Amino acid sequence: MTANVNQGLWTAVDEYLNEVLVGADESLEHALAHSTDAGLPAIAVSPTQGKFMMMLARVQGARRILEIGTLGAYSTIWFAKALPADGRIITIESEPKHAEVARENIEAAGFGGMVDVRLGKALDVLPDISAENLGPFDFTFIDADKPNIPEYFDWALRLSHSGSIIIVDNVIREGAVIDADSEDASVQGVRRLNDRLARESSVTVTTLQTVGGKGYDGFTIALVN
Ligand code: SAH
Ligand code: DHB
Ligand code: MG
């Protein structure tokens, strides 16, 4: 990522917000520390983003959540906090090491009975989830490899109902999203999603740009009509 002169300030403000508004949480902090110790990349959603999605899932009354891209289950644990005791999360991860760390973190957070970590490439696992009738999901978080974002969105839509929310992470990419000629497959993944959304009448959708400790990025929020 290119450096931004404001990055230090964005990070400091995120730290301030985490301290005054998000607060310490043992299971989330353990999940991050254990992920770092295990050598996982530091690319989980930020605390304020995790809390925002938790609140959105709670407002919606979500009971079933689908996540594509688990990493060490930091976002997964935020979602688990939104759910009632009989809620369910299915989260898909293709890296065995990540899935292993995620399972340990979920167990340590006390959500072992609520979360199913599915190991495999999302495009292989999603047809199984559909065939097993595990949907529809009230909320889907798309946060795996970016070139496949449009395909993941199609699956999310197929596994949704009227009122479902679909969030797609990392859709601004430091502004690179506006470059139609970008040779970055992740940028083109986002652009294909946006082209598809422009023609999609079954969702009400917006995208918010974000800055913070994770740089300049953003997420798309779709509400299924
Ligand atoms: N949602 C997590 C971060 C996910 S990072 C959080 O906020 O805490 C993206 C994850 O997607 C990585 O762990 C990566 O291994 C996984 N991934 C990449 N390609 C994938 C694929 N094709 N199928 C499933 N997972 C994939
Ligand atoms: C990366 C992936 C993410 O989901 C994210 O939020 C930030 C970075 C990455 O692959 O570099
Ligand atoms: Mg992400």
C-alpha cells in the first residue's frame, strides 16, 4: 500500500476511539494476539469496524450469519456477540493454519457451539452450504480474496432473504477503485461487483469510504429487497 501523510493521524484517532468507545475485550484481544503469534497477517477488521457490524447484525435481529474469509476469527467473534444463544455462524477459510487458529480463538471465546469453520475455497464450499440448506442467512460478510468478490456476492444473494444484509470489505483500495484500467485483479474484482450492482434491482446498496489504522478503504452495504 502507498503511504499517506495522514496515516499517523488516522491510526492515532482509531486508537483513541478504541479506547474511549470500544473498550477492552478479553476474547477479541486474545484472538488478535494469538493470530499474530501464529504468524497470521494483521488484516482483520478494525475494532470500530467490527463493533459497527456487530451493531448492524443486532439491529437486524440476525440469527444466521455467513462469513467468507475467517482469518483468525476476529470479525467472527464480533458477529457471535450479536447473536442470540441459538444463533449460528458459518465462516469459510481456505488456509488450514488460519482455520486452526480461528477454531482455537472461537473456542477460547466460548462460541464453539455457535460457529462452524468450514475449511476450503469459498467457491467450493458455498455450493455445499446451499445444498445442505444451511441458509438463508440474515447477514453475510464477504472478506476473502478480492478477485472473486462478484461471485461471492452472487452466492450471498442466492443464500439471502428479503431483509438480509450483505457487507463487502475492502472496496475502495486507497482510491484505486476508480481506475478502470487497473491491472490489479482485486481492483477489477470490486469494479465487476459495482458494474453488477448497477444492474441489480434486488438490492438497495451504498458504499462508505473509511480511514483509520487500516489505511484508506471502505465497504459496501447491500440490503436485499
Ligand atoms: N474477516 C477476517 C479477515 C479475513 S482476511 C477479519 O476481519 O477478522 C481474508 C481471509 O480470506 C484470509 O484468511 C485468507 O486465507 C482467506 N481466503 C483467501 N482466499 C480464500 C478463498 N478462496 N476461500 C476462502 N478463504 C479465502
Ligand atoms: C487484505 C485483506 C483484507 O481483507 C483487508 O481488510 C486488508 C488487507 C490483504 O489481503 O492484504
Ligand atoms: Mg478485509
